[in-house]
Amino acid sequence: MKLRQCFGIFIVLAGLVAMNNRLLTAEQTMWKAGIAKTEITPTQPLWLAGYASRTHPAEGKLHSLWIKALVLESADGQQVVLVTSDLLGLPRDMSERICTELQKRYSLERARIMLTSSHTHCGPVLWEESSGAHLPDIYPLDEKQLSSIKAYSLALEKTIVATVAQALSDLKPVTVWRGQGSSAFAVNRRNNNQNQVAQLRACGETLKGPVDHSVPVLAVRNADGKIRAVIFGYACHGTTLDSYQWCGDYAGFAQINLESSYPDAVALFWQGCGADQNPLPRRSVALCQRYGAMLASAVEEVLHQPMKPLTPQLGTAFEQVDLEIGEVPTYTDLQAAASKGGYQEHWAKRLMKQLEENKTFDKSYPYPVQVWKLGAEQLWISLGSEVVVDYANIFKSKYGNSTWVTSYANSVMAYIPSHRVWEEGGYEAGAFEAYGLAAKRWAPDIEEKVTTSVDRLVGKLALDQLKPTN
Ligand SMILES: [Zn+2]
């Protein structure tokens, strides 16, 4: 009897210790995860992406650039693949070729693949089949540069597929946990003068404009409770630096810091709706490292608190919604733009040539919208291109504050304004000249189109979960 009581107490204590150490419980053991990372730092002097003002290719690196892949598998064998990257963004054709290859080789449906980019402005320019380069008009690229960019980009496609393959072959039992912290270095760049931000902060003044300072965190733990991967997001442009050295900007430093704190783990960063957010003040390596340290410390704070375990189930939905272009430029508009010089002149002349060849401009863009549900409760929305922060706030007020909203996902081709930003105008209402699109503005229903699409996909997941599983 005494022995049995003693054994019972031992079982209870062992259970408590297991919970405390975040060891596996029966229900949570049914997740599996595979993780892989591959360095993608260019070994030749390619052009750096994101700014029209650069005049020559890269000169070495501040730190390495990476492709990272996480595969999560639910109890019923469904898989999702998250790819993160130290890149400005993936052009649509490249993203589609990667997804087609993953579908062909591993039967991964489109909805199960999320290809993201950190939007660092110190990564390589990528190749786009239709125009030669992604954002084709802002870089002064000669034939030699274009051919190097093409060779690098085609090799990168293969690297992304190979990294996913490596993650798929690495599946091991894990537990999966969610949490959320915050960090306040992102500033709404439409509402604040960047030269005044440091002074305003020093005086305790409130900065203006909507922001999303949340730091969503997903922790993947091994059977022994050790962290194997930490996935985190933040809504802020990767524009602390504008130098000539390869760098993942603040997100690159944040990942390095986390991988240094957790040497057995891989840290993966995704960009939120940071299209109208900048890290301010900026333009020094010290500030970039500081923002990286702030973000990593916000993530670690979450990892040290009790996190919520996710049950091993997945829901996925994807669609391309046609976003209508409200107004395309006329030949006269393009003549006026050509007189401005710089990238606007390149954009205008390229499009004038198309009109002279009797080509017509597209009336809409197939915009990627994706929704995942991890466990029973974690909603994860991912949107293509440069999405302004209003969307994160709209979806959080609709679906709850813990909703994750990734942007710069699947393909990047312009800015996606909310109705407010569309009405106000300015760079974040489109930036078509920088991206090379034949458009003057989006149609006024852009916000409605995007939010209706998300609502439809969220509704589809809710319905799918009611279906009996075999
Ligand atoms: Zn941007």
C-alpha cells in the first residue's frame, strides 16, 4: 500500500515536472516539425535591392543572408511549409515556379506553402521574367549585372526547394506553443518627420499614426523541452540601413541574437504589415543592431513566460483575388512622367514603348491571400506585397488581438493601401512607378476586396473543420 501511494505521488510529481519543463503531453506529442536553413549570401558583387539611389553593386557583408524553412505536420499528417528569407520580396513568377516544383515533388497544395521575405533593403535584386529585374526601373543595371542577377535568382529557386526538401526529411515529434510580446521601435512614417522622432521620444511625446507593435512568437520544442525553432514577426520596414553590404537589417540581427541565445535552435522572421512603418531613427549599424536586440529581447521575454500549447491540427486556405487597377497611365501621362528623370523616366519610357507596340496594360493583378489555422485557435493571415498597418489592425479587431498578419508573402509587386491611405494618396497608395506596374492607382474598393477575401477564407476554414475526418 505504502509503495503504491509512493508510486502514485511519484507519477503526479513527474507529471508536474514534465509540464513545468514543457515536456510532451500525450495530446501535444502528435505535432512533428522539420527545420532547415541555407546561406544565400551572394558570392559575387550583385546589386542591392530596395533603393533607387545606389550607384554600384555590393561590397562584402555585415552578416550572412539566409533561406529558412519550417515544416509543421499535424496529428492527421497534414503539412504546412513556411519559408522565411533575407530578401526584399519574391517576384510572382519566381514564387509560382517554386510552388509548382514543391507541388510536383512533394504533393504540397498551394495553400500549404507560405513564402515570405523580411523586406531587408540590403539583400540582392532578383530576376523577374517579364521585365528582367524585380522593380526593373529603379536600378541602373547593365547586361552583365542582369545576367548575374538571373543566374543568382535561378540558383536561389533551387536552393529554396532544396531547403524545404531538407526540412521535410527532418520531421521529429515536437510541441508547438504560441505567445505575443511587443516592441516599439516601428514608427508610422507617413505621420512623423523622421528627423524629429528621436527628439519627440526624448521629450516623452506620443508619435502619430497607426502602428502594430505586437511581436507574435511561435516556439517549437523538442521532446526534451529544448527550443528547436522560434518563429516571430514584426511590422516594420527593413530600412535601418542603406549601405552596400549584405545584411538582413534589424530582422537579421534579431535572428542572430536568438540563435546565439538558443544555439540548438533556428530563428525565423516574417514581416508584418509594415509598409508604412520605418525603424526610426535610422541609418547606422549601431541602431540596426539595437533594433535587432530589442526585437530579440521581446521574443525572449515571451519564451520565458508561460506560452499556450497548440493542439496538433492545421487548417489552410488560399486564393488569388483580382485587385482592379483603378486607372492606367495614358501616353500623355507617360510623357509627363518621362520628363521627371530618374526611375520615373525609365518606367515611363518602358511603358511608352509597350503602347507604341500596341500592347495593352493589365486591368487587374492576381493578389495572393492565404489563411492558416494552427491548433484550434491561432489564426494566421498572410497577404502579398507591401501591406499598410491598417490591415493588421482591421483583422485584429475582427478576429482577436492574437491574430497574426504576415505581409510581403507569396509575391511582392506594389503597395497595398487601406481605403484611408488610398484616399490620402502618397507613396504607400501604390508606388507603381518604383515597382514598374502600368498603373496610376488601385480601384477604390481595394480594402473591401482584400478583407472580403480574408473573411471568405476564414469562413472556409471554419466550415472545413466541421467536416468529419476519415
Ligand atoms: Zn518597402
